[in-house]
Amino acid sequence: MIESLISSKTRIKLLLKFFLNSEVRSYLRQLEGEFGESSNAVRVELNRLEKAGLLNSYSEGNKRFFRANKQHPLFEDIHNIVRKYIGIDKIILEVIKKLGDVEEVYLTGDFAKGRNSPVIDIIIIGDIDKAYLTQLIEKAENLINRKIKYLNYSSSEQGLFEVHHNKETALLLWRK
């Protein structure tokens, strides 16, 4: 879908990296290793996105870090396109509708770090119907062509989530 609009695979990777989780920051060599692309290909796309105002950069020591420009007028639109491309919006809507007493839903793993992955990791806090969740996940996996792994903490176990997971690396998707 997005490949027909944006011909550069490197640009798509960068948009996914920075616009899925806007708190993510990264520098050239880190992106080069993560994407398996040449530093020149990554540098060219970073410069284009920065020149367009979609990315901001700043220096820390000898590294130049990049991050999504949340003030850009198209930030929300690009963020929503990226979420739709990955399929997160479909997962959230389907899961929340009939699942039970859901308090919070978090995205963790590679996607929360802005990396594309064949697996979507989510954490659900609340008292839910797990049998129904399994059915929904099967449907969602077929819709988005990705595997979905979930972890559920009941309302009374919410403290365990905070002990076992870093909330700064988990991306809040939904809250009651």
C-alpha cells in the first residue's frame, strides 16, 4: 500500500521508525545498522525529511540525533498513515469493542521502538475475555498479515506491569 506512494524503501523505514513512536530518536550509524542500508542511502533520506521539516536534528557529542517534528502540520496525518499501514488501528478498535473491562493497551517490542517487525507485541491491562481475545487476534492477524503476541495483566495486577516493563519504552495506545 504505502510502497505505491513512496518509492524509497529507506524513506518508508525512516517514517515507520520516527512516526510510529514520536519519542524515538536515532543517529545515522544506528539507523544504518538497524536497516542494513548504506550510510549514504540513510543520510540522503534523513536530509530530505529534515529539509521538508518532518524531522528535527540535534547534536549530542559527536552524534547527530534525529526525531520526528511533532510541530509539523502533517505530523498527525503521517502518524495515522503509519499506524494504518502497520494495522494497529484495526487491532485496537476490534479488541476494545467487545473485550471486557479494558483499562489500558500498550504497544511494546520492536514497533514501540519504531522498528518494523512481523510481530506486534501488546500488553492489555484489565479484566478481559481471553477466549474472545484469541478469536479477535486470529482475525486481526489475517487482516494485517502480522503475528500478534499479547500479555494480559488483570486490574489487580497493574503494579506487575510497572515492575516488569519500562513504561518509557512501551507506547500507550489506549486508555479508559
